[in-house]
Amino acid sequence: MIIETAERLKGTEAYYFARKLKQISTLNDEGASVINLGIGSPDLPPAPSVIQALQQSAENPAKHGYQSYQGLPGLRDAISQYMQAHYGFTADPNGEILPLIGSKEGIMHIAMAFLNPGDRMLIPNPGYPTYAAVGKLCQAEVMTYPLDEANDWAPSVEAIQQLPLDEVKILWLNYPHMPTGAPGNPEIIQQLLKLARKHHFLIVNDNPYNQLFTPPAFSIFQLPDAKEVALELHSMSKSHNMAGWRLGWLTGHADYLNMVLKVKSNMDSGMFYALQQAAIEALGLSQDYYEAIRTTYAERRKMAQQLFDTLQIAVKKPQEGMFLWGKIPDRHESGEKLSDKILDTARVFITPGFIFGTQGERYLRISLCSPVAALQEALERIKNAAI
């Protein structure tokens, strides 16, 4: 290169899965036929009516131009009705809902809207690696708060109170939690909201997995006075099997959303009209649709549990969602070493927990985004490898 990279990229590595997928691709080119149980990319299709809505809208020759940065009014109305139906609260479609090109985009936009270089932000450990990545890209100081299996993967309010909260700008939550499958504790989150009001920091709950858990669904806005200090991200990737469609939204107080919109409007040009129409259709699906998805993942979880049992990996129950999270036996040096060993000997990839933080170093995570037959084959390979 003839120029140096930006300071913001120093210490920011390529996404782990991007590197691992490249390795798996190379192995497959060599004839390995790796079974990938790592990435949470749904293999199930969207509902037929959603695909039909996309097709019909895409055939309209007048709807292929740029769209509003704030999304179609009909989409914002559909999101508002969805939130009311599933979470029991009303968000104003004209100010408190901002459609996004996926919630991952929203994580970056929120960080850029509120973080200056040197600002402090708190992220869960273990947690979604993107939180730390966007903090580093914004040149913020990334601090972690530990989650522990003994506490059901809930934050310790006492531990968080010991941190310099007056210097914190954003605290990230993610409930239902990835990678552990913890549903979240509303009483603890209510205490965090109280701390946010006292110390003047923003709480952002990243909420893409809710429909994969047994109802009632949880939203941070079901808690009193959350709107003053909180935002919430939602995604249609997992709940509606639309990961590649890149559809999500942010909800919260209009003043916060207007700041996020300033960033967003300078970075993209709105979502394709037909995608928004398909999203409107998807948001109106009945509970039967979500129950069918949950049933499918429950069947796969049983097979994944057998796989972990074979590896003597301990799973704390109950777990729901699209992953299975378990603790490795003491005889293994680390989750990463065990993951690599399984890949090398059985040609099965299982995500090592260290990528989610130090609290995940002795854990593995199986994605349930593969059919039972693939999980069965992975189980047989691992049995034959005698790991």
C-alpha cells in the first residue's frame, strides 16, 4: 500500500467468521466436505407469502428508485403494529421507529451518532463481537462487564456499579442473549435503567432473537420509563428467516433516532421498495409461523445435545433460540483448541466461545441452522474421531 491505514483500524481485526469461512472453503476445495455448525445463518426459507410480496412489488416498474431514509410509512406502521401485538407497547411510527438495512448497520450508526474518540462504552463479556468492533472503529474506550453461568448469564449490578459510570456513554445489552441463550432478567435490567438515569448513559438492547424463544416476548420498553434512557434494535434475519435481505429497525425516543438518522442518511440511500413491502407482509404473520420455527430448532437442539454429550460438554438447561452453548471438560486446554481439533479430525466446525470474550474461553457454541441429517452426520463423524 502507498498510504497508511486509518488509526481507527489499528487493533480492529477482520471478523472471525470471515477468516474461518476462508479456511473452511480451502478445506472443501481439497475435498474435506466440512459440516459447518458455526454461523447462525438460517437455512429455513421465509414464508411463501413474503416471497410472493417481494416478487409482486419488484415487478412494479415505478418502484426501483431511491427510497426514503426513514422507510415507507406503511413499513413503519407495520413495525408499530408488530411491537404492539408482540410486546404490548406503542411506538409512534412517525418518530420512534427507524427502519434499518439490518440491525448490524444500526449498531454502527448508533456508535457513530453518540461516541467521540476516548468516550467509554460497556459491552457484555461474552457478547456479540460487533459491539467491540464498532467501539474501536469509533476510537472509543471499550470496557466489558462480565456475565457468568452461575448468575444465569445476567449482569451483576453490583459489579457494574463499581465501574466509572459517570464516564460511560453507552451500555450494550443483548437479551435474549447470544451466545448463551439466556432470556434476560427484567428486574436486573430495570436496575440498570435506574443507573442509566442516575449517571446519564444510554442503554441499547440488541434484540434479534426474541421470536425464537417461548412467549411472552421481552422488550426493554415493557419496563417503566425506559424510553428516556434506552434504544432497542430488532432484526428480521432470524425471526423471519430473512438474513440476506438485510431488514431491521431501531426504536426509541425520537430525539435519539433523529441523531442516528443523521448518520444513516449520509451512509445509505434507503431500502429497496420491494424489500420493504415483503417486510410488511412478514410482520403480519401469525403466531403459527413463529411456533413452527421454534419447533424446528427444538428438534435440532436434541441432536446437538447428543453431539455435546458425546464430547462431554456440559449444557446448562433450559436453553432456547438458534444455538446450543456448552462448557468443555477440564481435560481440554481451551475451547479454541477443541474446536480446531474437531475441525481437523472430524471435519466439523463448531464455534469456539473465546470469540465472544474471555468469559467464553471454555465454551463451544453450535448453530442450529443445519437440518437434523447434517447434525446426525456431524455426530457420527465426532464419534468415529473419538475426540
